[in-house]
Amino acid sequence: MALGDPHARPSGPHRAHGLHSGPAAADVPPFAGDEVLPCGRLLSRVWEQARDAAPADDPRTASCPHCREAVEGLATVNAATRALRTEDTRGLHALADRVMSIVGAEVRPGRLLPLADPDRDLRIAENAAAKVLRQAADTVHGARAATCRLVPEGEGTDVRVIMTLAAALDRPLRDRVHEVRRAVLHSAVQDLGLAVSAVDIAVVEVLEQEPLLRPGFPTGGGG
Amino acid sequence: MTERTVSPSPEGDLLGRDLPDGLLAVRAAEGDEDSFAILVRRHGSSLLTLARCMLGSPQDAEEAVQDAFVSAWRRLPEYRHSAEFRTWMYRITVNRCLTMRRRRPPPLSLDVVVEPAAGDAWSQPARSAEQDAATAALSRALAELDVGQRICWILREVEGLPYKEIAHVTRTSEPTVRGRLFRARRSLQEAMGPWR
């Protein structure tokens, strides 16, 4: 990976030459305190390249004693850095638990929606219902719900479901969206007891190749 | 109907583990805690590493990351996805660390320098005492860097972020990031001279 590094571009004429001259130092302004090596390259660029590119991708540094010396000058720092890089996950679980307990105390239930039972005046919080409906959409292979809003319609108990979706393109989108709509509608009516007037679905994102999802087996994709 | 697995069981969050950050962030913004919990677990450990390098102490780092996540949860409904969730989280955490440092400037004693993660001691060959001392020296040198240089260096060398993302996190430009990185490398190289 050599993002933003001008030296990462293959520069034909310089290829396969040991010592190099030319525009390396001249075509880019040096940083404050930079240094031009005897071979003409800037110290800052040699360091960048050494850190950003695999050694095999940088034959110029490998074959130039000045560049090599400059890179070796950072070896001690690099060795000590490795220990800092080691991720320490010991405190992570406790930390996640603390965060989620604070988050849990700050629930955002959203508006209350009527269930299809006007006599008893039953209601459900929008976000609780949205969560169930997202999960229903997620059961469709190659589909993942993004946003889900529920909007009361008219004077009665009707509710409109408005959902955005990420979907894979390995089969016709129309069929998949149809299947999602059916799953959402079924869950809204059967699981929640909502009176659904419509389920609007917009596909807003293409899902990368679906990992192997088997019924009843959640993937372990997130590690 | 196939695969009817709708249930508010703990599996609910497992089901989302393959989801990309953007989708989880959208769900979390609508109040879905399970999606947020996945984001916390996914990014917590690299943010902890960042905060540990910034602040020196594991306890302070945990506090900073906890505050950063809680702040993110509160701000998610207004989060406009102009940046990747990860970039946004890095920015919140860096800012949180800076605030904490202002509140209590770190005394630079040996026991507050960044402790190398000890959790891996079982899985790696024991590091030599010399290597530990070199790491402690690097941490002290890091603490003395200009704060802008320190942030850029940690994000690049420890977290492995590309220049463009570092520029987003720090609200600067890529040339600025690269200039700061160079000066940081230079200072650290000088500080580590005795260890060569």
C-alpha cells in the first residue's frame, strides 16, 4: 500500500538503475528540516517509501547504499514500535459492557405506534418495531435492512413501513425486494400485530458477495 | 416463507456481525443498540491502542474510549456519513484524548509510559528486557513530540491508517500529514539514538 506516495508510481526510466538521479528530490518540495541524500533523493521520501511499500517493490532503496543507510536509521524506532502496535484486548469486554450499559440507559424508543387493536389502545415504540422488521428483512438471503421508519397513516391504526435496503445482485433485484416485502409484512402483522397499509422499500446499497449464510447459523464474519 | 429466525434473542447481534460499518451505523442511529454493540466490539481495540499511545496509561485510555463511544452514540442521529464510521470514531477519540490531556497533563514517570500490551505475553516469545526498555524510551520520546506530530505518527505507524484518512481525522491535508510524520520520525530517531 503506498497511498499518496509519489514514489509508488512506477517511473520507467529509473528502473533497474542502482544509483539514481533526476527529479526525485527536485519535483516535490521538501518538508521543513528535510535532507537531500548524496544520491539525490529526499530523506523524507525514502522513509515514506520504506514504510509504505514492501521491500521488493522498492529496488531503488535496496540497491542504493545511501537510501539503505537512511532506512536502517529508523530500525530502532520501528522495532520499538511493534510493541506499541500489539492490541491489548484485555479491557475490551468490560469496556464494551460499560458502554452498552450507559447506552441502554439512554434508550431512544421513538414515537408510539398503534397496534391493530383500537379497543385496547395497545402501542409499540417505533424503534422496537423497526428492530423486529429489520431482522425479518435480514432473513432474506442477500438482503440487509438499513433504515426502517414506521409512520402512522390516517385516523385509524394503519402504519406505513418505510425501509432502505442493501441487497446483493446475484439474482434479480425485483424478486429479492418482493421477498423482503413479504417477510417484513408477515412479521409486522403476525409478530407485532400492526395494521400495515404499505411497505415501501428502496435499495440504497449493493451488498458485496453474501458470506455463507445457512439457516439458523449466524455467520462469524465479524471475527 | 423460509428461514424464519426473527427473535429478540442474543443471536440478534450475532446476525449482524457480517454487516459493513455504514449499515450498522445507520441502524444504531435509529436506536438499535445491538448494531452499536457490534461497532463497539469491532473498533474498540484499535481505539484503545490509539488512546493508550496518546495518554500513556491504560486506565485513562479506557476512560477516553468509553467516553468517545458514548459521545458517538448520542451524536449518531446527526451523523451525516460524510466520513466513514471508523474515521469519525478516530476523530472523536483523538479529541477526547486531547481534552483529557489538557485536564491532567501527564507526569512523565516510568510507570505512566505506554505499557506494552501484556496480554500477548503467553502467545509470543518473551520480549527481552532491553526491548521493553526501548519501547518505554520510545513512549517517552513520543510524549514529548508536538501533539499534531504525535497524532499523525500514531495513526500511521501504530494504527496503519492511510494518509488520506489521517488527514480526515486531523482535519488537515495530506501534505501536512506527511510533513508532520517526517518531523516525528526525525525526532524519534534522534531520541532513540542511544538504543542503536
